[in-house]
Amino acid sequence: MASKEELLQELSDAIVSCKKDRVIAAVEKAKEVMEPAEIIEKGLAAGMNQVGTLFERGKLFLPHVMMAADSMTAGVNILEAEMPAGTETKKLGVIVNGTVEGDVHDIGKSIVSTMLQSAGFEVHDIGRDVPIKNFVEKAKEVNADMIGLSALMTTTMQGQRDVIELLKEEGMRERVKVMVGGAPATQAWADKIGADCYAENASEAVAKAKELLLGK
């Protein structure tokens, strides 16, 4: 019989392999001896974090990230279907994520959304070229804890500042954290516009979100 550590490693490796059938097999094996929450948090999510790291290093590419996320979703669905009512895994927080108005870049933002979702956050990805007011309206609608703002051009960075100003006008700034990212963004820019944090890549976005929303 495999030890718990071996089963968790098998789950993580299955996610990194990006093969759904392998993930499902590992989940079926692990659920005989482990609670669903542990399988998700310490096995599947750990594998997804590894995928993020490999992507940042250029060892895996976007299709791999999407396949890994799809495989993880399949594994989580098996486990959630078998959980007694009321014992679903608790979401770590609610995040609205999008690329600001005038900017049609989508890939980096989509990876960040995928990684945040895999880490246990409830993510509402509202797409690219998103009008400023839509970020705030969506945050109100879903009672968001954080808004993620991507801008890939210096000409659209101002949109990140505008969302923060609108949150202030709406009296929501104290309650909603703001994370900024994208090629031209920096920590200095985040400080200048009053954002709560800047993330250089998807793995860092997950770490910063946990730090801000959970104090981890």
C-alpha cells in the first residue's frame, strides 16, 4: 500500500503530466485513504503550482497549463460529487480578474486566473478590453475580496489607476484589494497608484493573493 506522501506525489506528478486519465486514476486511488480536501489542497493544487513554476521557466507552454487545469478540474469534480452536502472545499476568497480597457492581451491574464482557481480561489475572469466600471460592477455583484488588473501596454496602464479611483468613489476601496500585473507594470507603479500588490507572474500572483487575503 502506498504511503500518503507517495499518493500525494503521484497526484502532483499526474497534474504535471497534463494527462486527465492519469489524474483521475491517481484521485481514485488516493480517495480510498484520504479526505477530498487533502487530495485537492496537498496533491492536485501542489501539482498545479509546479506547472506554474515550469511555465515561468519556459519548460511548459500555454497548452500544457490549460490541459493541466482541465485535468485538475476533472479530479476535483470526482471528489466534490462524493462529498457530503455542506463539506465542499472552502474557497480562499473571491477574485475578479481582467485586462483593462483598450488592451486585448489575454494569455497572461488567463494563466493567472487558472492558477488562482487551482489554488482554491473563486475567480471571475471578465476577459480583455474591459471597461473600468465593469470591474467595479462585477466586484459588487460577486462580493469580491480582490480585483486583478492586467495591462500589457504603457498606454493602457492608466486604466489600472482608474479602477482604483472608481473603487474609492464607490466607497469600496477599503474592502477590495487590488493586484496589478502585466509587462510594463512594476512594484513602483503599484505603489504610485495605490495598488495593494504587484505580481510579476502567475505563481507570484497566487502567493501575493494568499498573503493579502489569508495572511499567509
